[in-house]
Amino acid sequence: MRLSGGGTLGYCLNVHPTQTFAELRAALLGPVREIRRRLCPDRPFGVGLRLSAEAAATAGVAAELAAIFAGEGFEAFTMNGFPYGRFHGAPVKEAVYEPDWTTAERVAYSVSLAETMAALVPPGALATISTVPGGYAPRVRGREAAVAEGLLQAVAALVHLERSTGRTVALALEPEPWCLLESTADAVAFFGGHLFGDAAAGRLASLAGLTAAEAAAALPRHLGLCLDVCHMAVNFEEPADSLAALAAAGIPIHKLQLSAALRIARVDATARERVAAFRDAVYLHQTVARAADGTVRRFVDLPQALESAGGGDEEWRVHFHVPVFAEPEPPLDSTRGALERLLAIHRGRPVAPHLEVETYTWDVLPAEACGAGAMSVVDGIERELRWVLERLS
């Protein structure tokens, strides 16, 4: 949906099973069609695509998507290129970060997504692809140079794609707890040290046949961040502070993912019992615990946090995407307040050209998290989008 203040809003199709192209087609012609009918039947409806590597390799995928989008009144603007493989119905956990940016597979997959997006957006348009922020930290920490090399190879391909098609595609790294880029500070350090300096511009110039000045200009055009508000909130980051730090470092925000995390203001025995319902075997639910004195403990998954002793005075933030409108019953809460603050900033001064609601957890979400009992995915997504539109109007 086109926003009055500029930019495009949609929701991410990773909420639906889209491992195969047949599943993607079914999602587009089923729930996506219905949500568009409810929200904007007479205007283009922004769709945040998600193509697995398997679906992306389908013959004629771009042409078939173009036909569906034209026939249904959908608008292509962004894609979630983070999960490479299966994302529903089987354990994902740390595998969601594989292959990471040190591998040729991640580069090739990302370039193939860019080629598809270039076939779907009009000439002169910007398309964005959110992606893994380097990789899973325990596996790629210390290999920052290799991560940067993979990204620069992908950017070189995006430069050639822009020349040949007139479409600009930007990769948007999505900081997430327990990744190489976990926080805003990590992103500032990594971009400054590995991506936006003279050495990186020189490397891109040699890869893409550019002058050093052209390469320096191309880097922020094709490379930036996707800020997921859930991830920021799990790290106890304030939106205004993060935005100021990124602006000072010259790092563009190409995409915002609008999401909320699970929050427990004080973790007592009752809270532990209630939050235990959010454990699942599919997704990783990184947990950050902060005590009243500022001491922080970090857990790779919710079960590890629940098994830990002590922490009665801690506040917990859990990487579990709850609906943006959710009002869980105490002692549970959500971080929707951080999202509201970010949307208020965006309403006054646009932060990014592309906004995407990304609550992918409906099939593992305890009903109590919605604050209104169980609801269908279609009803939930409609309600989320209306909630966002109200706060941007």
C-alpha cells in the first residue's frame, strides 16, 4: 500500500508456507488476495515476497509472478531473502542463518532474488531484499573479511543488474541477536570497518568495473540495513538512539520490519510459568535479561533462559514475534511501545522507503498472546496492517 507520506507498506509472506513455488502461488491467490480485498480493493497492494532457494530456482518464476501481480493488483517492492530453506513445519532454529555470507551459495541465492525483483518492479524503481546479518555469530565471528567479500561480490552483481535493467536493488542486512551484526553498534562498526571504507570501494571497483568514486557511491545505494523493531527491542535499544547512530555513520535504512517482541517486566515464578508456553521446536527465541543494576544476561533460546537460576529482578525480552496489536495479559507484555515510537518518528520524517509487517509466528503462537483469543491468520494480518496504518495517519 502506498503511504501518504511516501513509501510502501505491506506484509511479509514468510507468515505462509512458501517452500515451493506452488505454495507461494497458493498464498498469493488465497490469503493475500483476500487481505487486499479487505484493505485496498481499488489500489495496488504491496506484497513482501519470500522465495526459498527451491522456489527461486523454479523455471519461469519471474514471468509467472509478474502475471499474478498484474492480474491481482499486487505491487512488488521488497523480498525477505533471509531464510534460504524451509521456514515452516520443521525445526528451523540456527539453520535459518545458513548458508551465511561467507559462502558462494548465499551470494548466488541473493543475486537470483535480485534478478527476480528487477523483473517485477518498474524502471527506475528501488527493490529491497532483507538478508542474514553476516551469519550466526558462533560460526562466523572472526571471519568478518570473508563476510564482507561475499557482500561485495553480491553488490557487484547488483551494479551490473542496475546497468542492464534500470532497476536498483538494495541488500538490507537485518541485525538480530546472536548474529554477527547483533545490534546497531555492531552494524556501525562492521559497515565502517569493512563495507564503506576506501578498501571496500576499491574492491567493488575492481569487481564491477567502476571508478573508486563510482564504487563509493554505489555501496550505500545497494547496501544498507533492514531494521527489525522486534530485534531492536530484544536488545533494549531505543529507536531514536539507533536512528541517530546510523545517520551519523551514513548507513542507509532501506527497509523497516514492523514487529513486536515478547516482554516480561519482572520475571517471577508466575511469569516463568506463563512464558514457558512460548517455547517451540521450530524457531530460535533468543532472550535478553536485564537486571535493575543494568547487568545483562543473553541466552541463545528461551529454554536456556527458563532453565537458568535467579533473575527475580530482571526484565526479559524474548525474540518471539507477537502480533503488533497484541496486549498479552500480565505478567506478560510486548514491546509494541517501541514500535509505536518508531512509527511516530517515521510519520514525521520517513525513516525508510519500505515498511513490512513481519509476524511469522502465527502457527506457533499461544492464543493468549493476541489478547483477544484465537483468530485466523488472515484476520490477524488485516488487524496488524490496520493498526500500523492508524499510527501512520
